[in-house]
Amino acid sequence: MATATRVFCARLSGIAVFDPNGDQIGRVRDVVVSLRLGTLPPRATGLVVEIQQRRRIFVPMDRVTTIDSEAIVLGTGTLSVKRFEQRPNETLVVAELLDRRVTLKDGGAAVSVSDAALEQDRTKHWLLARLAVREVTGKRIPRRGHVRQVDWDAVEGLSLASTDQGADSLLAVFEDMKAADVANALRDLPEERRQQIAEALADARLADVLQELPEEDQVEIIGRLAGDRAADVLEAMDPDDAADLLAELPAAERERLLALMEPAEAKPVRQLMGYSEDTAGGLMTSEPVILPPDATIAEALARVRQPELSAALATQVYVVRPPVSTPTGTFLGAVHIQRLLREPPFNLVSSLLDDELDPLTADTTLPALTRYFATYNLVAAPVVDAQNHLVGAVTVDDLLDSLLPDDWREDPDG
């Protein structure tokens, strides 16, 4: 099933949503977008999906691998089943935008929005770029009549106003910036303004930005968020970064937030907090790309293409005996992406194992870890426990973070 380049939201409502194994988990009920200033089309942040017992949850768009008017397929990874709660900066397309009366800029005719189309831009973001509109006659919207498509910027009455906008102008500026650049910009803002921006950012975006901030700024921002929101952001962070942040909080607050997190999300964070911060265990992530020995090269390449995966983690896949979540079954070896690209897609990953290098252990010290990476020119390396079960992977970016001085973000020329 190929991903469509344009999909209308009204037609998405009610279609089935499937997990990577082909099992149906629910049905789409709405599309969540973030309105932007001026003529910029809204960006879709996720879907409202109804699962068992009519419970509606939020599914981020970066979890969607296939989308068309017949079905939606999600990629691998955990999925929060917390009940969806709309935030102030979010708009529901079906519930709030459809049937809205707007004005065409060309001619000033009054029209009603009958549908809105999602289109993927070159950065793989889904934008609400096109509208299907029907002319309004008097006070009535005819049920039938000529429907035409127009660009988002061809109408007035849907975009954010430029006055009394709060943090909207800054959010629009930050939208296409890298997380590290947003983090630098936030540090120059007054405390209240910084918190206002942080609270308006989507969970995944705020998680990415927090991971680029010094620990004291992370603690300040997360500490001022409401408990449920803070837990959602921690769940969206990489487990190792979430563990580092929580370690800076008072014990009571740390346990409160861990209890608010989904158990499946809190488990790896608790495990990582059990390691010393200057060891491989304290630096590793517990969510590298892990596959069973009967997985194909095609499956491995699909996994490393996932947009939420860091460049360093995408360079290797780790092959283990079941279970494939950390701590896994017996670690068999690693496969480098260059090797995957050179072999037929139907071959098994187990036929390509690189087992020449011994994996790291969780208690490997920082100096030994540094020598290991430098000696073998690595950007990522597996970490195993005493029973040779994979427990995570260390990446070169996390290693650099631990080697640089604490204030390295504050002095880019230092």
C-alpha cells in the first residue's frame, strides 16, 4: 500500500488504523492541526484514533508510515493510550474547521469549508494545504452545489490573527528551526516568555528542544508544567535523556512523574536511572534498532528509515534472540547500514552479522568507552549485561555530551 500525496480529512474519518503487524487498533475520528500565522497552511500534528470502549487517543503523525483514504498503518514503537485531550494550540479539522464560513480573497464571496486536504511537503510534514469549498447562499449552506478546491491562502477567516497573538509569532518563527537552534533561542528569552513558548509546543517538539537544553533549564521548564503534561513530554523524550532529567529532580517529584507516565514508557527510564552516569549504562539509550535473526534486510532498512531515529542510531541494527525489547534475549551481533545497502533485500540480517568486536558492558567507564569509540571509529555501539542480553546502545553524540564541559552550549566559540 503506497502513501497518498493528498488525502481529504473528511474521508479519513472512520477508516481503520493498523499496527505494523497488520492488526487493527482502531479508527480515525479526526485530524489534529496547529494553525499558523498569516497564509501559512496548518501543520498536522497527529490523529485522534478511537480504540476499544470508544476511548480516543492521540497518534502523532511521525508514527504514521502509510496513509490513504482506505487505511492507515503505523510504524513500530510504543503508543500512549492516554485519553486524548485537546490543547489550546490545537485545532480539530473535522469537528472545528469543516462547515466553517469563510471569505474568498478573490472576489469576496462567502463560502463554507466542506473538506480539507492533507499534503506532504518536501520535509515529510503533512500540511493542510487545500480546501474544498461550497458557495453560501444567504444564511443557508446548500447541501448540494458546486464544490471547488482552493489553496489554504485563498480564503480569509481560518488563520491565526496577527494581533493579540501571545506566543504565536515566535512559534511560527521556531517551526522550521532545528531543535538545537530553538533551544538556543529559548535561553535568550525572559523566563515567563520561555515558559509560555514551552507550554505551547507539541509534546514531541518540546521533548526534542529539552534534550538540547542544559539540565538546569530542563528542570525549570518541566517543573512548571502540569503533571500530566510533564509526563507526556518525558514519554516523548529519548529514555536516556528522560532519565538524566529526572535524576536532577527531588526524589518525591521524580517518583510522582514516573507514576504518571505509561508503565511501558517508565520502565526503560527506571532501568537507565539505575546506572552510574559516567558509565556506558548511564549514557546508553534503551531503544536502538533491534531485530530477530529471521528479519529480512528489507525490514531492517524500513526500520532505519524512521524519521524519529537519530542519525547515529540509524547506522546499525542489533540482532538478538527473542524477546526483542531491552533487556533482550541473547545478543548475536550488529549489522552496519552500509552492509545492508549492498545485499539483496530478501536476505536475512542474521547472515550479515559483524561479531568481531566485543560489545560494551553497562559498567564500562567513560575513559574506556572513549578509547573504544576512537580505536574502532564508531558512531554507535551495543551494550550487554552479564548474561549477554542487549540492554541498549551508546551513540557518539551522547559520548560527546559527557566529554564536553557542562556549559558548552553557552559558549559556542569556546
